[in-house]
Amino acid sequence: MSSRTGDRGRGEEDAPPRPPRRRGGHPERAKATISRVADAAGVSRATVSRVMNGTSTVAPELVARVRAAAEALNYEPSPVARSLALGRTSTVSLIVPDLANPMFQDVLRGLSNAAAEEGHRLLVAESNENAGEEAILAVEARRRSDGLVLASPRVPEEELRSLSERLAPLVLLNRELPGSSVPSLSVDYAAGIKEIVAHLVAFGHRHLVYLSGPEASTSNRDRIAALHAAAVLGPGFTLTELACGATFEDGHQAARAAVATGATAVVAYNDMVAFGAMSGLRELGLDIPGDISITGFDDIPFARYTSPPLTTASIPRNELGRQAWGRLWALMNGGPVAHNVRFQPRLLVRDSTGPVPDRPASGRRRKGSA
Amino acid sequence: MSSRTGDRGRGEEDAPPRPPRRRGGHPERAKATISRVADAAGVSRATVSRVMNGTSTVAPELVARVRAAAEALNYEPSPVARSLALGRTSTVSLIVPDLANPMFQDVLRGLSNAAAEEGHRLLVAESNENAGEEAILAVEARRRSDGLVLASPRVPEEELRSLSERLAPLVLLNRELPGSSVPSLSVDYAAGIKEIVAHLVAFGHRHLVYLSGPEASTSNRDRIAALHAAAVLGPGFTLTELACGATFEDGHQAARAAVATGATAVVAYNDMVAFGAMSGLRELGLDIPGDISITGFDDIPFARYTSPPLTTASIPRNELGRQAWGRLWALMNGGPVAHNVRFQPRLLVRDSTGPVPDRPASGRRRKGSA
DNA sequence: GCTCTGTTAGAAACTGGTTACTCGCCAGCC
DNA sequence: GGCTGGCGAGTAACCAGTTTCTAACAGAGC
């Protein structure tokens, strides 16, 4: 009485009954498939599918039989097969340059949470600040999912532009692609830097040193441009730029060189660099902000808990992730996509900045050999 | 001259030539499929597949034709279709209770990096410390991938045990499943706590307050057990347990209550709680470690950069992720799986702990109204 | 009672790949 | 010269679902 659908046995008597090859490996549990359930319930695969998806109307009795069979076999539809048939994976991808950076960790979290609310999963990949790898990863990750978020991509503009079509639906974070229709969420780093500089200038600082971020970071270029713009404004204003990086260690190593510039205030690429520099400055016997002021960027959670708490510009990291999801979701549904947004950083004045010291902070003062 | 394989057109003249329905939505780019490439190169799909995978030998001339066609069409095999056909996704999943916790962020990073080295991607999900959600997520995530890592799962033992078969290949972090064959990597929290207590006792502390972690955390239970074991050893030794949590805020809020216990040292569930508590204690006018000592657990990157730097127990977070991959990889390949490991935390004595103060640290001292 | 219509569920095509079989062809050997 | 062996490539089954098309059947209307 089996209503076995004919797709499988290619003639049950004339063909050699080649033993069913098992795929999985592992124990002998025959994995429940839709065919097995259909057989058990005495219906066709189509009907099982309809019951599982609640689409179309199926006679109550059949529904019951199918549900019972599914239950008994512990059946759960294969997401992979559904993905193929439906042409969507219910997954989106995120690519970040550096998973160790709290900024990206929070973006990840925001995106993951927002996507989860809509029943989507998140695939994560790290490009290790490597533009070449990033491009490859992006294409691959995109094909495994329904959409892609590129956070602070390091890919050159030209390449990004030519890639953008293959990557759609695509959302960019901290990177704009002028003239394209790719939605972009970014932080107005220039505005943040301007506020930071104004704050330092108000404290009397005239010589700033900037601990620069990764070469390929466009947001680093934004910061530098804003600093230079500020530099030409004031009379007797000096700006020194120091190649640094994006990590604790980078900041820590740059401390000595920063002091050597004679600057009275350090503007760090981000909070992590600022922490590293702060630690290095203290090891050199300097008091913060007594001898030298320092600012960060991002307002990562730890910024308010260090001592002194760090003066920094706050950006809505989590919100960047959430809104990235919003844009992606809109794109995926062909709906209207909200226009680009530039989040305005909020200056948080804490205790790592203060008035310029009376005498230049070039030597060690407090600790160490007096 | 097309060697069109017959699987598609069900008779090219007798059937109504139903227009090919387009799926994707988006622009008019006909997505390159293996069939299209096969047609363009004038070979069968099988041959294209063989060329793409480099398996079996194909005549050089055909290889060239196929490569050229693939190039021209910008063809890239569909990972989803390959996953279905091959029965593997080249993806593994990680489920963590809380993405905001640096501990899990580092595990994520270690796992992601290690998996990437073997060409695998990572699917991430967060259970929000919710055991029910965790179980559902685990099953779903597992089905989308080839293996699963459960970090500090909050699922009750009974349920985890019954689920473990469906989740295999499965690796547990910070959770053991006695009697099962599920590999487990954990941290010997008890040993770490023992070291911390010994360190504090050596400084003369006799009254400790423990800021307790999440209810469902088994590693929290391990810590508590170790504390109690230590408590019965010493004479005149007092241990107070305070329900707290796992976050900054939890620690911050617990500061006042911690001081009220009259303890001379605070043992925090983890570094984040310790930071929160430190911040709160300072707001109460207390000097650390002058008035009160405090310890953390995990040695997250910031621990050495706060001031005072935090005395804590270091655990190899990244390594947990990497080794989890190692176990998973072994399981997936049916190879022998290395035995379970309990990482021994390393006590890092920094400046947040010191000798017990002469008089009890119950009031404000340094700052505030003198 | 017969036709028309609407509902239900099965058959089969389809998603885009991989791979076990098989067949044709050419070289080597007896 | 015929048989065999090996190699290369096409055929078709298969992965596990979804969905269009269609056949069967029941009820309504004439």
C-alpha cells in the first residue's frame, strides 16, 4: 500500500538492487528525509512539504498522519536542500578586517541580533586587514548567503566598485561608494576629530600628535584630512603624524615616539591604540592628563573604566550592525532602501584630557628616577 | 552542435516552451550555472564538474574549453548545490551565551581562524544566556553546518545528553558530559580559584566576598565549590557569596553590597565583573588595593591596562577556540579524537591585590569628604 | 443525470551540483 | 586479426527539498 513515489527505485525488479550507499559516516541512524516521512505517512513528498510549510490546504487526516510520521522519525527538513530549492539561505554574511577589535565585535553582535529576530543566521569571516583575501572572502561568503555586510572594507575603490554587483545585496559600513546604489552606513569621523581637536584647543593644546591607523582604512584617511583641515586654521598650530596601527600593541610601541615629538596631546586612531599609548606613557613616567593629554575614538565599553577614563568620541557600534541588517533586509525584499546615514560621533569628555601643562612634557616626572 | 544534456528540456518540440522563469529578482544577469557552462563549452555537466574539481583526467583541450567558458560566464559553482550533493557544507557553527563577553569573542576568533585555515566558514549564534533558545539554535545551526561547538552551554545536563547525538560532531567548551564521547575542552576554574584564594590569604585576607556569575553557568558552580572548599580549610575564614552576573553593570551594581559585607577582598566571577566592581568601589571612595583587593578571571586583554592592572587568572581563550576546531576536524574526519583537556589557568598577580588594610575598609577614604 | 467548477493530492520538473556506470575508441598482446 | 585493457567522457541517478501542472473526485446547478 506504499505510495512510494517513483523517483527513487529505477525499476525494482530489473535493475540490480545496488545496496543503498550510506553517506554520513557516523552511527547507523538513517537520517530522516522527506521521502522517508512520505512513505511512513503513505503520502507523496509534495504533501509532506505542504504540511511542513503550512501552505495550501491539506485534509486534516493527512496532516495528522504526516505530523505523526515526522514526529516518529524525528524529521526536520534539510536547510541545505531547502536553500537550493528556494534560492535563499536565510543567512547573511559579515566580513570584518579584525575580529579582535571591539568595534567590529559590537557590529557583529548588533547584526547577529537583528538578523536573528527575522530568523536569519550570520556567517562571519575575518580578512585580517588583507585586501586581497577580503575580496575573495566576500565573493565566497556572499554565495553562501543571501546578503553581505562589509565592515570597513580595505579593498581598493576600483575593485570594490567592480565587485559590488556580484556582491549585491550588499551593505557597506564605514565606507562609501559614490555614485553607486550600495547602501552605506558610516561614521562622520571628520566631525568627531573636529570636536576632539576643538576640545584640546580649548584646553590650550597647540601641538598634537596623531597616532595613525591602518594604511588601507578609509576612515583613517578621513581622520587625517580633518586633522589637517584643523591644523591650517589655528596660528602656531603643529600637527605631527605618526604611523601606528589599530591595536593595543601598536599604541604601546608608539608611546615613546609620541613623547619625542614634544606634543602636549595625543590623538589616537581609536580607543585600543589610546589604551596602548596610555599604558606606554605611564611606563615612561608621565601623568595623564597632568603631563600629556590623550584621546581615543569609538568609546568601546572599557573606555569609561580605565583610569583615567578615556576622553573619546562615541559611535553607535551596535546600532551600525542593527541598521546594516535593516538595509540588507530591505534590499533582499526589493523594498525601498533608506538613504545612507552618517552617524555623528558624540564627544565624551572624561579625565584623560586636561589643560596643557606649564612646561613641556618631554621627560619623566612622577615615577622613575626623579 | 550543442551537446545539451537532456535533463532539462523535456522534449523541445512537443512541450509548450514555458518561458524560463527567472528566480533572483535583481538585475537581468542570468546566473551562470554548470549547465550553461557545459552548453557554452560543448561538453556535459559531468565534464565541467570534473574540470572545476580537478578530479579525474580530462583531455587538455576540453579543460581549456571549459575554463574559457567558465571565465567568460563568470561562473562559480554554487556552494549550496555542492553542499547538497556532497553532504557537507564546509561550515561549522558556534553557539555562545553572550557575544558581548570578550571571553567568547576570543573563542570565536580562535575558532574562526583555525577553521579558515582548513577552508571552513563559521556560523555564529548567540543564545542570550537562554537555555531554551540555546537548544533550538543548536539543532538548527548544526543542520546548516558540518559540526557544532557549544561554548559554556546553559542547557541542563539531561537535555544536553539527549541532544548530543543529534548534534554530533559536537565539541563542548567549559562543560563536560561525563560518560559520553563528546570531546570537551574546559578550564580548571577550581584550580584557578584555589590559586587566587591562596594568593589573597598570603596577603592576610580572611574575609572574601564572591561576586557570583549566571545561575546556569556550570563554571560558576565550579568556582563556588572551590571557594567553599577553601573556606573550610582556614580557621576564621569567612566567605560571603553575592548574586551578581557576568557583565560590567552587574559588577558595578554589586560594589556597594560587596563593601557592606566587610570583606577585605573581592573575588569576581570574571574580569568584566571585576572592572565594574572596581569602578563602583572607586566611586565609593575606596582605594584599590589600599582599602580593598579585587581579583578577576579570564585575563581579557584590558585587564593589564586598567589601573591598577587587574590580578586575574589567565585562560587561553583563543586557544580554546583553536583546539575546539582541532577536535571538530578530527571528529568530522572520523579520526581519533584527542582526549579531553582541562586548561590550567595561570595566576597573574598585578596591582589590584595587596596586603589586608590595618583597619576594615568599610567607609570612604581617599576622595570625597575627607 | 449530466456538466461545470473547485478542491485536493500525486506526478514530475526543477534548484545546481557530484559521481557510479557505461560505452566507444585506441593500443597492446597473442 | 581479434580480444582485452585502459582511458576519457557522456548518461543518468542522486542529494532533499519546492512547486507547477494535472488528474480525480465531490458538490452544485440545470
